[in-house]
Amino acid sequence: MLGRLLLHLVLLLVFAPLLQGVIVKTKALFGGRVGAPLLQPYWDLARLWRKGFVFSRTTTWVFRAGPVVGLTVPVLASLLVPFGALPAPFSFEGDLILFVYLFGLARFFTAAAALDTGSSFEGMGAAREVTFSCLAEPTMLFALMVLARLAGGLSLNSLLGTHLQAAWKGPAAAPLGLILVCLLVVLLVENSRIPFDDPNTHLELTMVHEVMVLDHSGPAFGMILYGAALKLMVLGALVVRLALPWQTGLWWLDALVFLGGMLLLAVLIGVVESIMARLRLVRIPQILIGTTLVSIFALVLVLR
Amino acid sequence: MHWIIAAALTIGLSGVPGLFLPRQGSAGERPACILVLLGVGCGLTGVAGALSGWVGDSFTLPWRIPGGELALRLDSLSAVFLLPVLLVVACGAVYGLGYWPQREHPDNGRKFRLFFGLIGSALIIVLTARNAVLFLLAWEVMALSSYFLITTEGEKVEARRAGFIYLVATHTGTLALFAMFALLEQLSGSFTFPAAQSLAAGGGAAIFSLGLFGFGLKAGLMPLHVWLPGAHAAAPSHASALLSGVMIKTGIYGLVRLTSFFADLPPWWGWSILALGAVSGIFGVAFALAQHDIKRLLAYHSVENIGIIALGLGIALLGRSFDLPALTLLGIAGALLHVINHGLFKSLLFLSAGSMIHATGTREIDHYGGLLKRQPWTGIFFLGGAVALSGLPPFNGFISECLFYLGAFNAFAGESRTVHLAVLAAPALALIGGLALACFVKVFGIAFLGEPRSDEAARAHEAPRSMRLAMLPLLGCCVWIGLLPMTVAPLLQRAALDWSARTGEVSLTAPLAPLAWVAGMGWGLILTVVVVGLWLQRLAKGAPDTVSTWGCGYALPGPRMQYTASSFADFLVGLFRFGLRTERRGGEVTDVFPVPGHFHSNTPDSVLDRLLYPGCRGAARGFTWLRARVQNGLVAVYLLYVAVTLFVLLLLITTI
């Protein structure tokens, strides 16, 4: 138990920033550039850690609570989700609901921290963030319902258990494929990636997540970046396990398969970001509602 | 049971001594508060005693009224509804000392305290009555006292209008209840409430429909919620807390009690409550998003939460129809827990909103801003209530929503294909949760954070100690249920057993086992956040905190440039425009050098302002026209009426 917990945390805390590096590298290669080194996110975090803070006189303790909750929640949520074939250290019936709602808590405090600065820029970002997330939430639930129906259990460990390998070969492959796409869309929305949001710029009026964290500085900003990397890894773990449901029985091999899957996912995100343009803001709700419909169709297929 | 009667009497009479004291001076506000607290103490002793079995749980006296009997009984189901009533009445009475002091409100303070006590007493009787006549009597006292609470400030047009709509609505509902109890008497043979599961469902369709209408009107299920937003906004805040937190729950209590009488339930009962719950939940929160009056917004959230409770009740009813005890148990336990939870956090939110109104004198969210610096305690209370209402861990709202989700997912266990559809309650709940979160980010962010948007907000002050003291136990209970949910599980299990004996087959320990984990994670979350927060605080010590927010190079940012409540919600409200139909005026930019402009947005209630009002106005006009034609003043025509009437009577007599 303790060993599993430590392994989980080490995998998460050590490898999460690497994914960001892989995404940036992929995009650079697509753009014909050399790009920043793979380990650049680590150096960025170290640099931010040594810097000082600047706080606006408008802000209160809520402004500082944002980064704290934003960093804590993905760590706690990671304890509920299996990393590939490595089962989650904490597992109970209904942990998937806690998993979804923990991210809700993080969103509440990140958005409140953005509004705490009194800047209309950040208000705009906060409004968009909560809008898109509440449209993504039903999709997530439908996808989890499909998985629960296939697994016959209600914990993430059983949802993403060993039965998936057989399920992919059976008639359940079609709904599984549909919700894989849906979960990928949710992943992109929740982690503010192209085509829903652009993580690179915050000076355009169209940006969502980056504009919310405009006024954070120093280690607090480092916490936000690190928290975002952790969130990508935790939500990505769902997609990776769904796509690569192999079980080897050796923990180090399972961990390697999982990490390989995560790297593939990062490359995929990089490719998506390179070949797609950002969507117009009004299109995003339409895409999200469309994804919800796809996930409902998947549910219809498994309930049939 | 005598304790409960003593509680009802003490609370009910608490406002009476004040009537004999002059309106100048304190007019007995402290004695009234002490009497209420005394009554609540009696009530809590009575509930604890009845539940543990050391005092009797029933009381019967014959009564002269035909069909009437003074029959009271307190089972666990009543206790679940009664506990929040007692807590909120006590907190409201203490809160009133600071919020509605007699010296500031000499005209209506005594009236308010009289009816505040009366409604508390009526609530206790409604929840324990075991006879239809007694129930309806207490129901009517409750309805009338709430009317007088809503029209406390009767000099304001808004309050009179809200009170009138409430009066019409509640009496329409009572009418349906009269019919329902009459039919119930036909079925069971007496006006005494039948025992649980003693009636066959045959002939229950009309009873259920009437009950759903009458009780739904009181609870505020979506198409029937017309009275709710105006009434909660017009009443003083501690009255709104009582009305919204516990009074509307009597409607849910009625539905729960009514459905417990029947042995086997047709599935359409569950489906209709489930559908109404989903509509109330989603549109309640969508309307809430569009509001910028804080009390109207909270009132729409009551509609949303009643919807959530109805979702749970619907799941439980389906569980009974399709014979799935686990589904029944989780649904009803979630619904009952949410009744308690909503009583706690909604009262907390109304009381802290009252504290904001007390400090600034306005209900407009867009006139607040930066209140957290001026009202740090109110801010924490409001934040606690907001997080709890959004159903986020580690507060109590999450616990009940977790039970709903577990219940909904359990529908997969059913044999029948149709019951699988109950699982659709889960995504509806997720959507409601997401929208509620957006709404409370909006309220908390716009009202408490940023810069003050008006002079009143800049001059705001912290609430007096009595008001803060009244909010503390409510927040404490929210945290308690959130972090130690196992402590309420036995009560829920017993209440579920009172509702349906079949739930006895499943022990709540197995389905509720996740709660221990959830609580553990909650503790972990709080600990980690505190540790990381303190660490960050230590790192940030001595950091400059006097610079202004970065304005992208603009040197003169003003508080009016901040995001407003309307603009925050605009995107989401736009997605629901098919149901909300927000009216917007102004805001267009016409020229290269625009002149100063104004923008105004308003979201009237779709059912009341767009359907009932025009409908009633049209009907009134039609009847006026008809009356003018019929009563036209020509004697010849009147004679014709007499002749026609006689002829018709003759015809009737000869044919029968």
C-alpha cells in the first residue's frame, strides 16, 4: 500500500512537467524549429521558485488560495486514478464522483482568485473557464457511465480494470472508441489546449486559462504551472489506460508502458496543436454539446 | 412527546409578550429571543429523547372537530425535517437581534417576532401531525404567518405584490390538498394518517397528482415556483432563511409522507418527480445565473435544490416500483440528507447576504465589490455556504450529491431496461453542479473580491456580533456533515426504514461505506491545503503588496472597469436564452466617437411574468367584457334571463 502510494506520487511529481516539454518540442519540430530542450519546464519551475512575489493591493487571501488548491487537488485526485496497469492506491465505490468534483473545487478557487484581482481581463477568463467546464462535465459523466456499465463497478480501479482488453475486442469496442474521443476532447478543454484555448499567449482577448493567472508571480505562479502539468497527467491517465489496456504483471514494465503511453499522448496533443487553429469562441460550446451527444450515443450503444 | 409540544408552545408564544410592550424601546426582543431558544432547547431534547426511546414518541387527544384528532407522532422521518427547523429558528432569532432591532424598526418589529414564532410553532406541528385536519390547520397557520413575514415591510410595493402572489399560490395549493386528503379519507377510512405501506396504489393516481400539485407548489418545483423568487427577496433576510431553508421543505415532507402510505407504486410517480426535479434543477440554476439581485438569486437556487431533492426522491420511488432496495435506500437517504444540508447552507447564505445588505443597504450584486476586506467573517461564512451549495468536497453538499450519484449508477443493477434510464439523473446533476459553481464564483467574486463598486460598498462594516454568532453554528454543521458523514448515517437509515420497510433488507453500511473514504479524503484535502498554504504564506512574507493590478499598461483603471455580474454570466445565459429570454437594453456603440451609454439587462420569470400574468390579465379583461354584456341594465333582458332560467329548471326537473 505504502509502496504503491510512493510509486504513484513519484511517477506523477517527477514526470508531469516532462509532458509539457514533449508537447513544446513536438510543436517546434512541426514548425521547423529546434525548440526548447525537453527539460525546459523543470528549469522554468526552478527559476520561478527562486523569484519573489508581487501582490496587487486589491487582492486578499483568496488570491493566494487559488494556486494552493490548484496544486493540491491534482495530487489528491491522482491517488484515485490508476496509472496504466498500476492500480490506484485509494479506491472505493463512487470515487469517480469525488474525482470529478475535486477538479470542480480547484476551478472554484482558481476562478475566484482571478476575480480577486479586480481586472476585467481575468474576469473574462474566469467566466469562460467556468462556462466551458460546466459544458464539459456532462460529457465526462456520460463517459464514466459507459465505463461503469461495462465494468459493473463504481470505482475508477474497476472502471479501468483488466476487462478493458477483452472489451475492445468485443461489441463494446464502438462505444469505447466514442468515449475515448470524448475524453480526449474533455482533456483538451480542461487543460486549456488548442483548439479550445491557447496556452502560449495571454494578451489576446480570446484566451481563457492563461489570462486567469496573469497576476500571479514567483513561486505561486510556479505552483500554478506545476498544478497544470499534474492535471494534464492525471486526466491523461484516464485516456491512456483506456487506449492501452495492457497488463504485464511486472510493476516496472507496467510503469514503463504507462509512461510511454503518456509520452504518446503528449506527442498527439502537440500534433493537434500544430495542425489545428484555435476555434472561434462561439464555436466551443457547440463542439462541447456535440461531444455530449456523441457520449450519449455511446451510452445508448452499451444500454442496448 | 411533551417536550415537542412544550417547544411548539414556547416558540409560538415567544412574540406575544412583546405585543403588550410599547413599540418604543426594545419591545421585548430579548425575552422573545430567549423564549425561542428555550423552545428550541425543549425541541432538541424531545427529538433526541424520542429517537433514543426514553420519552414517548406519540401523543393523542380526542378533539371535537369532525374527523379531527390531536394526534402527534415523531418518527425518524419527521425528525430529519424537524432538526434543521429547530436550528434555523434559533439562529434566525439570534440573528434578528442585530439585523432587525426594534429601535430601527419600531413599526414592524413586534409583528415580525410574533409571526416568526408562530411559523416556527406551525412548522413543528406540520411535521409531527398524524391527522389530516390538524395537518391542514397547522399548514394554514404556517402559510399565513409566512405571508405576514413576507409583507413585513408592507409599505413597499414590491413586498405587497410578492405577498399577494404568495397568498394566491399557497391557497391554490391548499385547495388541492383539501381534495387530496378527502380522497385519502375515502381510501383509508379515516382522517388519521394511515400506517406506512398500508394502502394499495389503486385509486392513488388522483391522490398523487393532487399531492404533487399542492406540495409541489409549496416546495417550488419548477413550473409551480412562481411565488418563490419574489417572496424570498421581499422578506427580511432571517425570514428568507427560514422560508427558503426549512419552510419550503414541508412540501417535500408532504410528498415523502404521502408516498410512504402506499404499498406498491406505479413507475410513473417516480418518473414524473424525476422529470420535474431535472427541470427545476437545471432551469432553477439557469435563472439564478441571470439574476443580479442577490436574494432573488438565492431564491432561484432554492428552486434548483428542491429539484435536486426531487431527483433523489424520484430515484427512490423508482427503486420501490422496480423493487431495487439499494436504489431506494440511496435515493431517499440522499434526498433526506440534502433536505438537512440545504436547510443549513441556504440559511447560512441568506443570513450572510443579510449581513451584506445590512452593511451596504442594497441587494444589487453589481453595487458590492471588495467586501471581503471589510467583512472578513461574513465573507468566510458566505464562501463556506457557496462551496457547500455547489456540492464541492469537503463540505456537506458533496455528501448528499455523492449519494444521489451512487443511487443513479445503481440503476444499472435493475433487471428492467426502463429503470436504466434513471441513470440519466447523473449527468443532469453534473450539469446542475457545474452551473451552480459558475453562479457562486460569480456572486462571491463580484461581491466579495476586487475593488468596491460603489460608495456604500467602500463604507461597508462587519456585521454585529449577534449576527456573526448566529451564522457560526450553521457553518459548523455544514463542515461537520462534510467531514464526519458517518455520524448522520444511522438517522438516515432509520428514516429510510420509516419510509419504506423494504430498505431494511439492505444495510446502509454497505452502500454508505464510501462515505468514510470521502471523509478521509476531505480531511486529507484540508490538511494538505493548510500545509501548502502556510508554506506559501511563509515564502511570501515581506513581499510587496501595495502595487496595483496589472492593467495591460493602462494607467488609470477604475472600479467600474471590473467585470460585472451580468457580464460574467452573459455567456452561459446566452446558451439558455431559449428558456430565459433575458431582456437587454442599450449598450450599442453607434459612432466612431461613442457618447456615454447605458446598459441594462433583466431576466423576468418565464412562468410568472410571461405566462401567468398575461394569462390572468387576459382572462380578467375577458370576464369584464362578458360582465358588461350580461349586466347591460336593460330590464327586458333581465326578465329574459329569469325566463330562461325557469325554463332550464323545468327541463331539468322533467328529464330527471
